Amino acid sequence: MDVAIGTMEREEKEDEEKKERNNKNGFYSNTIDDLRFAKVVQSEIMFEESARPNINYWKEVRRVFFKNKIAVTALVIFVLLVIISLVGPHIRNIDYVSMNMSEQNQLPSAKHWFGTDNMGRDLFCRLCNAVGISLLIAVICTVVSIFLGSAYGAIAAYVGGFVDEIMMRVIEILNSIPSLILILLILVVLGNSIPTFIFAMVFTSWTGSARMIRGKVLQLRQSEYVLASEVLGATKRRIVMKHLLPNAASLIILDVAGSIPGFVGSEAGLSFLGLGLQPPAYSLGSLLSLGQQVMAFYPHQMVAPAVLLAIIILTCNLIGDGLRDALDPQLRN
Amino acid sequence: MCIPCKKGGERMVKYILRRFGEMIILLFIIFTATFFLLAAVPGNAIDQKMEKFPESVKENIVHKYGFDKPVLERYAISVKNFVIDHQFGESIVNPGVTLSSLLKDKMPISMQLSARQILFGVPIGMILGIIAACNRGKRIDYFIVISSLVITSVPTLVFALLLQKYFGGRYGLQIIGWSQPGMGFVDGLSYTLLPTLSGVFGYIVGYSRLVRTTMLDSINQEYTMTARAKGLSEARIIYKHVIRNSFIPVCTILPGTIAGVIGGSLFIERVFSIPGIGAYYTTAVSQRDIPMIMGQTMLYTLIYLVSILVSDILYTIVDPRIKFQ
């Protein structure tokens, strides 16, 4: 209460000062009976209370996403897959690294859940590791390419003018080479290794995020509500935090959700062609190509990685769809 | 469709000429970049080829391919070869193979494979999309939407492998290979059916999703409501007002599809051992066969750039709201 009274007093003081000022200017030449204009004490007013709790954007997003049964199922399957692939090789007490010629190409059994490959290595453990590596590469590629792309796009949109023109031209040139060709060329030039492979995939994919973020920032800077808050005297920091970031954040999250399955797929494809990971490193793509060689006699060696690959991409796509519905208020029913 | 007026026509010619100029500059930049990138790599196909040869023979071979000259001179020579003489170089690994021989021997096979995929995939996909959009919210719509979501998640590669495993060698279908030139369409089908099928699903799904979304977009537009209010029959509304407008994106994406299909068939060519141009490119890359890499990179880029140009031009023709700039 003290605080309230304090502010009241200050306000009254200010009012009086103002009146005096205005009197000097000859505003209040006719004095009005002040009693009729008694000040209402702020604390006495009953503020309107909202009928239901205030839900902020991210809470709402979470609520909508977790109501989507398909997306949640996909998320659970995906998380389970990741956990199994991380834990799997450790709980199975099997040497899956060295060759074991006495157990070549075995069918699935209690000891080898998914059988063994043509060098007698346990396929279950190898699959777990392959899923881990494929996802790790996809996540690294996604993070790097979206970070670079968003920064590039935001700078281009923010600086604008001549710099923007040049930056967009660079993207145009990069986009005019088919991406697969560019990846292959980079791999030829830099040699095959995991870092160069990641670099090659990032190099061909960041342009999409850059374009998207640039478009969004340009659109937001011209939008009326940003103009309105600028006019109302909002600081730059407030505009960035309140308007630019939340709007761009949902776009970036969607971009991440869409990029991961894409990278998983292209990594598998390149490794299948023998251009991605080189042995002894292996991923789902390498296992697929090894499986293809013995497909006629031991189909499970090819089918297992193929189905896993499809499941990973499917669950990622479903999660992405759920996120899109949750993040975009215009799509909500 | 409106006939472009005279002024529009002039502008169009100007636009195409400008884009053409830009394309040539771009091609030159890419040529230069590719050349110097490849020149910066120490090893190439020659080194592998002559590992066991005596010194004098090595020198002769290096001299024959011109790799003893300084980089800038080599660059000048290859620019001259490409631009003036239209000589795109001979393969180091497979002597006698040049870009033009590839175009003659391998390109038709890749083109056939691509053409089959597009000719089957795109119309079927569009029809499914139209069916889904016309029956939105009904069971058939859900079926098409969900199955297309599942099918997009299966990479072409996985499709090809599974089809090869479970259908190849049975039902009179071949496991690998491609039809010989003498075979008719029906005889060749035993070779071509599986590779075509493995690629076709991607197009069916892609185009059905595209057509469905764009059709739903134009169904919700006001001009469709006006048409409905006028009392037009449902078939006429769909045909005259909805489909026509929703084909704009289809028209503009098609050239890109045609260009992209050559790269996309790479996995199919590899799985079914089809002697196409995509498979040759990956071999050339892994063997570092520099003249072939240069030639094919330029070829792919050219096809890609032309298709982008065509789709941009189509955009302005199909949609009169968009103007040449």
C-alpha cells in the first residue's frame, strides 16, 4: 500500500506542476472547481480479471502438439529408436568390430538378433551404430547449415541494398549447380572423410534456409505491427525479441524438422553409391549397399537397414507435420 | 490464354536475351571454378593408370594429356577447346569415350528411363491429387494423403532395392539390365518395368500432394464461390475455375522435374545396373577422370540452367499477373 500511496502522491505532485506550467501559458485561465474532478485512486479500481489463465504461444504449441496422436506416436517411436541405438551395442556383450569367419552370414537367432554379415559381425549392433552415425551426421549438418543460412539471410535482409544484392547473387550461383554434382565435386576435391562429407552436404543446403530467413525478415520489417510498435517507441531490442525472433523461431524449428530426414536420406544415398562414408566407418547407406551384394541369399541384411531408414524418415516427417500444425496458428482448427 | 500484346512480346524477348546472357556468364564462372578445383587436387586418373610404368613412359603419358603444362595454360587450352572447338575431352580411364559418344550411347537410356517415370508418374499423381481435392475430408482423401505421406518417406533407393529383391527374377521380370535397342516396348518391359516403378512413386506422390494443396487453395478462393453462386455445375466449376488455376504451379515445376530426373535416376541406374549417363558420372568422379567430370558437370549444369529459364518463362506465360522484369 505504501508504494501505491507513494506513487499517488508523486502523481499528484506532477499534476500540480503540470497545472502550474499550463497556467503560465494561460491555459487554465478559468479555474474549475477541483472537487468535481477528484482523482480516482488507482488501487480502488477493480481490474478486469481474465476468465481463463493466460496461455502464451509456446505453451499453446506444446498443447496442440501433444494432442496430435500421430505426431506423438511418431515421437515416441523415434525416441525409442534413438535410445535403442545408443544403448544397444553396450548391453549386447558381442564383439561386432572384428571379423569372425566361423559365424558368417548367420540368420537371426537368440545370439545375433538380426543375424550376422558376411564377415561374421553382429548386424544388430552394427545397425544400432549406423543409426547413431546417420542421425549424428544429419543433426550436425542441420544445425550448421541452418545456423549459417539464417545468419546469412538475416544479415542480407538487415543490411539490404548493395550487400544484399551480392549475397543473393552468390546464392543464385550456388543454386544453379545441381546439388548432387556439387557434393560429388567437393568430395573429389577435399577427399572422403566425415568432416568433408558434412561440409559438402552443408555447402549445398544452407542456401534454402538463407533465402527463407531473408524473406521472413524482410516481410516482418515491412509488416504493419512492427511499424506500429516502432511508432509507439519500442526499442530495437524489443522489436527483435518480441516480433522478429518468435516469428522466425517457428520457421527455424520447422526447417530443422524438415532438414533432418532430408539429410538422413541423402547421406544414405551417397554412402550407398560409395561416395559418402568410407569403410571402416559405416552408416545405414553403407549397410544397404553391403546388404545388396548378398541380397539374393540373405535378404534380411538388406531389408533391415532399408526398413530402418524408412522408419526414421517417416517418423521425422510425421513429427515435422505435427510441429507445423502446432507452430502455425493459422493452420489450427 | 491471352496472346501477349506487342509490347509484352518485346519485353519477353529482352527478358530472355538478358537471362541468356546471365546464363552464359554463370556457365563460365562454374566452368572456371570446376576447373581450378579439380586442378587443385593432387591425384587424378593418370596416376592410377601408370603406377607401374617406367619414368619415360610416364612423362610421355602426362605430356599426351597435357598435364605437364602450368595450370593457367591448361585452363586457356580447355577454354579454347570448350568454347571454340567444342572438344570436350576424352576419357582417361576409358580411351575413346568422349562426351559426344556418351550423349549418343548412354544418354538415350537415361532419357528413356526418365521419360517413362515422368509420363507415368506425373499424370497419375495429378489425377490422384484431383480426386483427393474433390473429395476432401472423405475417406478416399485421407487414404491418398496418408499413403502419400508414408510413400514420400521411403527413399527411391529403398524402393528400388525392395522391388528388385521381391519382384526381380520372378513373374518374368529381369533382375538387372536394360532393354536392348532391337526390343519392342512389350519385350523390353521385362527389363524396364521395375526401374520405372521404383522411380514413379516419388512423382505420383509429389504431384498428387502439389495438385491437392493448390486445388484446395483455389477451391477456397472467392471466384470459386462466385461460380458456385452463379449456379454452375460442379464439374464445370472444377474444370473451368479450379483445375486451370491450380495447374500454374504444376506447369512451372515440370521443367525442374525433367532436369532433376536425370540426377534422381542415379540410384535406380546403380541398383539395376543400367548403363545410363548418371551411373557413368559417379564412376568418373570416383576414378577422378578429369575430362569426363568437366564435360558432364557442364552438361548437367546447362540442362539445369535451361530448365530454370524455361520454368521462369512458363511462369509469366501461364500466370498473367506476373510480369517480366
